[in-house]
Amino acid sequence: MRCIVTLLVAAQLVLDLRHDRRREGGSVTIEHVIWAVAFIAIAGIVVVAIRTYVTTQAGNIQ
């Protein structure tokens, strides 16, 4: 869970820096939403992959 929060905070920092460089109103808000969804999806995929790997390895313990 900390990893997901760290990724989201880092993404927000990057987006804030980009926002300071250009002021385009609504398109920046839409971009923030898209980036946030992308980071959440990537974090979810990583969590599922790790959980699957650990479950598989736990099943192999004799």
C-alpha cells in the first residue's frame, strides 16, 4: 500500500511541475485524471503480479 501511495505522490509532483510550465486550463485537469488512472492501474497490476507469484511459491513449499 505504501508503494501505491508513493507512486501517486511522485506522479502528482511531476504533474504539478508540468502544470507550472504551461497553463492550459481544462486539458491539464483531464491530463491529471488520465495520469492518476494510469498510475493506479500500473500499481494494481504490480500488486496482482506479486500476490500471484507469492501464492504460487507458497504452494510449492513442501
